[in-house]
Amino acid sequence: MNRKFYSTILRLRFGHCRLNYHLYRLKIVHSPLCDHCNSQAEQSLAHIFFECSSFGIQRLVLMDELIEIYGSPELVPRSIQALLVNRSTYLPLFNFIINTVGQI
């Protein structure tokens, strides 16, 4: 794995991301709202991974990979922090970021 992979995983773990929700709190951007969908939702990690309507297909791919890791849909954690406990999820989460927002 390369530096980009590790920095992305660390940003996920700490929650310090280049998403509008975090950048707005630092007074870097003017709005915390998502740039990718028209839902008027804050662009947070939870929104990008679990809610954003612009990334439905990528989310299905991610869920298929997570179901393969955990064995059944009921066992897949529903939070980023819970997913990051298992190192097997790092690559699918990284691929989701690369295929959606590009970087965090």
C-alpha cells in the first residue's frame, strides 16, 4: 500500500477529512452542505458512506465487499468507526473513497 492509502485510512479514523462538514467547522468553506447531491445534507463521512444519493452504485459495490468480509448483511457495522475496527475493511473503504469523492 502507498502513502495515499494510509493517509486516507488515518483521516477516516480521526474524522479529519476534506469534506465540507469538517472544512466548514474550520471556517475554510462557506457551507457544510454536500456538493454531490441536492439533499441539503451536511457533507460528512456518514453522509458520503451511507446516505448520499450520488453514490448509490458505489455503495452497493462496497456493501457486497463488506458482506463478503462479515458473512451476512446483518453483521456489517453501520458506522465508519465500527468498520475501521476490522483491518479487512480498509481496502474496500479506500476504494469507495477513490471511486466517489476521490480523496478525503
